[in-house]
Amino acid sequence: MKRPVQGSHPLFRAGLLISAIAGLTAITVGSAVAQDFEAVFAAPDNPDLNLEFARRAADAGDLNSAAGALERVLIADPNRHGTRLFYAVILYRLDDLQGARDQLALLEGVTLTPLQRAEADRYRARIERSRSATRISGSLSAALTYEEDAAGALTTQFDSPLPAPASEEGGAAVFAARLTATHDLEAAGYSIFGTIGGYDRSTFDDIDGDVRRGDLEAGLSYVGRKNSWNISAVARALDLLGDPYMREVGVRAQARWRTSPQTTVSVSAEATSQTFDEPAVDAVALVIGGDRDGRRYDFNVGVTHRLGTRTSVGASAGWQDKQADYEPFGYSGPSLQARFDTSSRRGQYLAVSGGLQWLDYDAPDPVFIGFAAPAREDVRSWARLAVGAPVSAFTATGATGDWRQDVGLEGALTYGARDSLAPLADYDSWGAELRLTWRFGAAN
């Protein structure tokens, strides 16, 4: 049996390669911007030089320098309408909504290309939505998925106490939706919000693995210039194979600090009470002294660093503690996750992510595993490589300024594994996904 820890070595080498590429990208972009700045400093009134500097600075994530260069260009030549649109977009990304609105107002009645006009209208609508006290946003997606070991994935995902099934491949159709409503309060930066989400996975072939999830969240949030936070109540319901499986309710809190224009640090914590419906366990609960019901605690800290406007890396570390009435079902342990994202001007993107989790169970399980078996020690690993693009990327110009920039197509390769010291539903499988997503509303 191949252990996930050993199998993670290729992922580790891939991570080192990604880090090297990302570091080289950052050095190259930073060096180019520094050279451009020296050229601009030597000729500050050259519009073309300032415009090229602004493009490079925006690509490197230095939006303030880009804004300054574009302002110099427009002072020298106010009739550069494409540059003014670029300036409005930079101001919008700097959260200077009034400044962006003023620049877009100056473009009304002037001659723009159809694409420029569509982009101006798009950002004008974004600004108006952002200025509205009540905002709606969300997403819809439909996907086809394939698992090399679909049966093993199911029992692994839900930690079944039953023996591991025979490995069997299979596919599924997956639909997901999420809708968020936000209303600003009178106090600056504060708002209340509510989110509802749903997930449906219907399997093909003879694999019986239908899954349905629903979740609700409502709470209070604050957004400042360099920090934000929210605290909320959460409720989730999970159905497995058409029957109720798990219900949980609890509280959740998140906070983010922007330590620099490129770096953001985040902290999150969640505490929930869980109730399970497992006939095989419930039938002997009185005899063994309990079931899987109990409490779950999660804590995570992470950092995201933007290498450029369209490239970022992130990492997080967490701790999970699951307490159960039947002690062998309880566990705790740390986790690590990492992510690399990069995209092009047209919107095509590459996203690489992966993680490891180590779980030590609270006690040996003589009922479902056996009297001689030690307490479980699980190592779980996963990885995902995705490429995608908005529909607009497939047009001649690479941008459309309409709904085609909100609808995206994504393909992904996935990997998942779990290995237990006391063998239970060991799992090692590759998979694939093809997904169509539509994002809409104020957050888009």
C-alpha cells in the first residue's frame, strides 16, 4: 500500500518548482519596474514612457505608482480616452470609487471603441452597486466529475466505520449555487450579511454516492482600509445516499489584515455542534456508550502574497478538534495548505493547490475496527491543478465587457489519498473535473 506521506514527495518537488518560478517572476517584474522608474525619473513629461511604466507597475501590483503615472499622462494630454479608462480602473481597484466615477463621467460623450465603451459601462455599474446600501451577489456552477476510485472516495469523505469497499471508478454530475445579500449600516464600514448555499452530486453508473449539502450563514462584518472582519452564525445540513446524515450549527469568525499592498494575513475560527444519523452506529449506541454526535472546533491562520496584479501565492496552517460521544470517533490534528494562482490579461488562469492533514484519534475502536487494533492515525492529502478562462477570452479581442466575462469554463485534475495506521477505508485516487461557472452581482 502506498502511503500518502511518501506519495507527497512529487507534490513537494512541484511546490519547490512553483516557488522558484514565482520568485523568478517577482524578481523579473520588480527589476523591470525599477528600470522603468529610472527612465521615467529622467524624462517625467514623456507620456508614452509614463504609460508603459503604469502598465508594468499595475502588473507588479503597485497601483499607487500606476495611478501617479497615468495622472501625469492625462495632465499632458487630457484627450487620451483609453488612458483615462485605464486610470478609472486603477482608482476603482484602489477603492477610490468617487475618483473612478469622476473619471468615467469625463468619458461620457467622447469617442470610444465598442469594447472600451462596454468596459466603461461595466465599471460604472460596478461602482453604483458598490455605493448601494444593499447588494446581492452569487454564483452558479455545473460540473462533470470522474473519480478513479469513486467508492473509496465516498467512504473516506464521510469516515464510514464499515470495511473499505472494492475500488471502483465512476462519474457524477455536480451542481452548486451560492447567494449573498449585504446591507450597509449607518456606522461607516459596518454591514450585516446573509448567505445561502447548496450542493448536489448525483452519481452515474452503479456507484451509489449521491450527496446533497445546504448551508446558511448570517452575521456582522466590517471593512476598513487595511483590515476587515466578520462574525456569524452558521448552520449546515448534509444528506448522504438520499437520507439525512449530519446537521451542525455554530459560530464562525474571520479577520484579515493587509500588512502591505501585496500581503494579507488572515485568521479564522469556527465552533459547531454536530448531530449524525447513522443507523449502523445508532443501533449499538446504548451498548458502546455513545455515537458520533459531539462538537467540532477549527482554527486557521494564513497569508496571501501578491507577486503581481495577476499572480499570487498563499499558505495556511490549521488545527481541527472533533469531539464525539463515542470516544474512538473523536480526533484532532494539524493541517497545511498551499496555493499558487496566475492569470493572463485575457483572463485565462492556472491554479495549483494542495494540502496535508494529520489526525490522531482519541482512543482505540474495539467495536468497528477490532480489539487488537491501535487508535487510528490518519494522514490525508489532496492536490488540484486547474486551468480555466472566461468565455470572453475565446473572442478575437480577449474581452467583451458583457456577460461573457462573468461566465467561465474550467478543467481540473485532482488527487486524494488517506492512509490509516489501523486500516479503514484507505484511499488513493486520481480524478478530473469539467466545470462551467457564472458569477453575478455586486462582488463580481
